[in-house]
Amino acid sequence: MSFLPLKERSFTIKIMSEKIYKLLQQGKRIDERSPYEFRKITMQTNVVEKANGSALVSVGSTRILTGIKVELGTPYSDRPNEGVFSVNAELLPLASKSFEPGPPDERGIELARVVDRCIREGKAIDLEKLCIIPGKMVYVLYIDIYVLDYDGNYFDPSVMSAMAALATCTIPKYSATGERVEGENIKVPIRDVPLSATLGIIRDRLLVDPCLVEEESLDTSIVVCLDSASNVVAIQKNSPGHIPFSLMESIINVAEEQISKIRAQFKEVVGIG
């Protein structure tokens, strides 16, 4: 996701921004949603047969696939009793004309970091239970996120998809001596389910889950991630525009309200939340 400064935007985008703002003043949006309403959300788990865990999440026309692969490795020297996970994100060229082939650009790197921060700071995984032999052998989780279709807001479905894949991920069981226990698997130990809400800002108005047309017209946007106790565990302002201080309380309150709705759906589909 990228934003141009107001003075560099095309005349068409400026006109659209004004239209969106006037609709928000009336409590409306261009796609007939209310300002604080998410697009339709769908979630599916175990969609990739050869992955240890996987999930496909759609928010409107934005679709995100997450696959998890688990290997054995050594822990970090400063955390010898904890397993390891890493997050990678790819913005596939087929998803949008603005995505280009090649190594991840700044948008892909930012997406991976936001998801990583939500999981890590939200203490989603009990990493100590992923330790097999302290200092020598731990589980290593590779969380790969793919943007399949993009129509605005890839942050929230990416967090949902990653958490759904983790919550349903199955890994082979090893004994305390490092030997494979044949025929037995265990679940990734989940401690919490952090989820996010992306809010767009135009002047003094807020909207939730911007579609692509809205996204291109925003002054700025902010991603708020909350744990299951509604504690703020991560915030990412992902564009150069400023956020009026007077809106910060509303931003957190709106995020909390919308995430609670997402959490209820997540729990219904995945079983935890």
C-alpha cells in the first residue's frame, strides 16, 4: 500500500477524495457500507495439503493465503528455551497491476513486519513449548503470506489468515531426547489470538477496512492490533500523512468494536479466539 502526498495526486483522485469525504459526513461510503463496517469476511483452513497449517481469508475482493511449514532447528543463543518463527509476505503480480515480480519490495516487507509484530507482541504462540532440547533443538515455523487478490487493505486479512493457519497447524511430535514419536502430532501451542483493524483517515473522518478506491484517496491510515483482552499490542501508521490527535481515542474505540466482531467469526470458524 502506498500513498502520494496530496499535492502530487491526480485531479481524479482529489475529486474522489472529496466525494468520499462528503459521503462520510452523511455516514455513507461509495460501496454502501457504513463508515465503520468491514466488507464480507470469509475464512477457510487446511486449504494447502502439503503445508503443516494453512488458511485462506477474504475481505471483500482481497484474498490472502497463508501457508506454514515446520522444520527442526537451533534456538537463538539468547533464547535457548524457545522455538522460532519467521514471517514472509509476497505481493503476487497477478493480484494487482501495482505489484511487480521480483524480491519483496517495501510493501511486502512492511506487511510481513506488521503480521510478525502482531503475533510476537500479542504473545500468540507459547514459544517455550516449541523447545525440544534446550539450546540444541526447537521447532522453527515459517509463516508465508501470499496476497492473491488485492482490492485494498491486505493487513487485516493477512493477520487473520496467519492466525487461522497457526491455530490449525499440526506438527510432528518429538521426545525430550529429540527422537520422532511415530504416528503422533501436536498442535502449535496458541496462547492468544491477536487481530487487527485498519482505519483510514480523511481530514477529520474515519473509515474502516478501506477498499482500493478509498485507499488511494486517504490522507493516511493506521493498523491497530489488539489481543483477546483488547490490549493494544501493535500499531502501524503506514503512510506519511498526519493523524489528528483528537481522533486517537476514536481510532482505538472503533478498532476494539470491529475486532470484537471479527473475533466472534474467527472463533466460530477456527474454534479459538
